[in-house]
Amino acid sequence: MSSIKARGSTSVSTSSVVDSVVDNPCWGNPQNCSLSHLLTLIQREEQILWESPDYILLNKPADLRMDGEYPSSVFKLLTFWYPPPSLQGLEEETLLEQLQTLHNHSQIGDNELRPCHQLDYATSGVLLMARSAPAATWASSCFEHRQVQKTYLAILHGHLTTSTLAHKNLPVIPQDKVHTFLQQQETAYRKRQKKTRKGTFQGYQPPNAFLQIYKGRYPRRRQQEATKKRKRNEKLSPEQWSQVDAALQLSTEHQAHLAQLSFQEIKKQPTLLQGLTRATDCYNSFLREILRPSNNDVDDQNNLPPLFRVKEEENTFYIYLSVAQVDNEFSMRIPVAHEWLATTATTADTPNNQLNFKVALTKCHIVQTTHLHGHPVTKVRLEPRTGRRHQLRVPLLEIKPMSAQTRK
């Protein structure tokens, strides 16, 4: 079970409310973000919930990134506790110094520790780590095929009670309708997965990955353009590839030169890099249409109300909202119909019709209402029934107007 920390120094538990809701990254002091300082605040016996030859269950501290060029991270913490053969036998200080120069698993050839899923920087909770490649593959497959149930705890500003729900006259939906909806979503998901797994298609591509695709296709592209036939398992038609070539804005001679270079060499030539970036964006725009579910995959997205209850479930309601990711942005967008919400999830730069909205269904159970530093708060248990980026943060804004008291 994971818990969303309310941006404080103490994570949520089932028996108590967090001690602080003040933004408090890096455990209270930006200068104390180092791994050595983190190790003084936590105990291995408390953070390692369970381990076997194949897996480790880590109680991930809040305000800790998974990896990257940061003084401390999950990667550095677990590598310190479970050093690979190449780092074993080092003195503690020497190992800490070595880890400051290492930022991800790929930098250590014999380190087989791999995360099976992700938890956000601010989120504390259970993180499953694999101790071998086969174990990581098996666990990742379970997550991909929806065989893992996730539960989160969160602290909300304001009091949200059963009487609040009753006062808002939330519609009551039969349980079987919710099950039917989830089955429709699962069927649509399976169709998209099957569609995208044909051939070697791996989804949206960054410029360096697109370059390899372009190189593989370049020798045969003239023949395809002449015959107007699509190679088996080719995702784009010859006409679409013509548009990708046009996006390069390069002469035929320069296109041939591009196909002979490595990505590192292209990065040193601004004209070629800009052309490759434009072509990659064009290529990905076609892939976006391939991934977008057809209208026949699911019913109208309004087949469930934004907020509703299920008769058999006490102190519980559901949040149903469509969200879309905006390219190169951390924020998310919600449909125009919901843009009355005061939220950073909306953005004015990208039209709604250019985004791939996906429905998000979240079950919310009211656990406790209390006061924290004089402010009314509610502890809720959340169960995401669909997997979406910011699945919990964005939909929770939908219930803000329901709170009897909210903090400005």
C-alpha cells in the first residue's frame, strides 16, 4: 500500500494524520539532501519491509526521487544497502563517495536491482524492487496486465463526510454498471495493446530512436514510394513517410548524409538536428493517431457522472474524469467541460482536440476527519481503477467544491 504525503516530513499512516502540511522537501533543509544525511534519518530494518532472493519491498521515504543526478535517490539508497560485487568490500565513506558519481542502474554493469514500478518524488509507500532481470520482467508484466491492485492514502483540506455526500445529492450507480464500464475499458486497453504490439512498434519515439527507424527504412524507401505498397508490419504508409521526409526540410543529398551519421554526430550539426526533431514530431503525430482508441472501443465518455456513489458502499464515492498529457509539460489537461476547476491541470497552449484524453476512474473512501494545526482535513483511501498519469492529484480537484471548509 502506498500513501501520498501531504508535502510534509511525515507520511500518512492508517492510525494518525501527518504532522505537517507545509512544503518541506529534503527532510527540512535543502543542504541536508545527501545520502549520508538520509541514512541518519531512517533505519534499514524499518524501510525494508520484506525481501527474498528475487524481490525487495522498500518503504520509500517521501521527497526522494527514483534516480537521476541528485545527492540522494532510491537507486543510491538501495545500492548502498545492497552493493553489487563491483562495490562490495568498500569502506562506508568510500562507497558513499562512489555513489555520488553514479545516477542510474545502467552505470553499474553488475547491479541487477531494478524498480518494478514508480512512485513520485513526494510520495511515500511500498516500492517493489527486483533483484534480477527475470524477476523484473515477470513483475513488470503483472503491472502491465492489471494484476496488481494499488491503494493510496491522502490528506485533503476540508471536511468531507457522509452527510456532505448526501447533501450534494450524488447520483447512485448500480455496482454492475461500474463493472461493465471497467470491462469496456479493459477490452479497449487490450485492443490497443494488441494493435501496438504488431511488428516492432514500441510507441512514441525520441529523436535518437527515430533515427534508427529512419536508417532502417532509408535504403528501401524509394522502392516503396514507387510501388505505393506498405511493407508488412510497417506502421506508416508511403504517403505518411513522404510527409515525414518533408518535415526534415533537407535535400535528398542531405537526407542520405543524415542516414549515415550517428545521433551524437547529428547533435553537433544544428541544421540536421532541427530537421531530425521536426521529422520525429511528424512521425509521432501519426503514431498518436494509431494509438488513439476508435469510437467503437468504448461508449461515450459521459456514460458515468463525474461524481457518483455505489449503493452498497458506505462512506465511499467515485471520481470519473478524463485527463490528457501535454507533450513536454508536467501538467495535465482536463476537458473543456471541467475547466471551471481552478487547477494547474488545465493549460491554454494546447487545444483540446489535439490531445489524447483517457478516462480515469478513482474510488475514494473516507477514513477520518479531524483538524491539523487548526485546519479541517480529511484522510481518504484511494484506489485507482485505471492507470493514468496524475490519476489521483487531478481527479481529487474535482471534489474540492464538495468540502464544507477548504483552505485558501
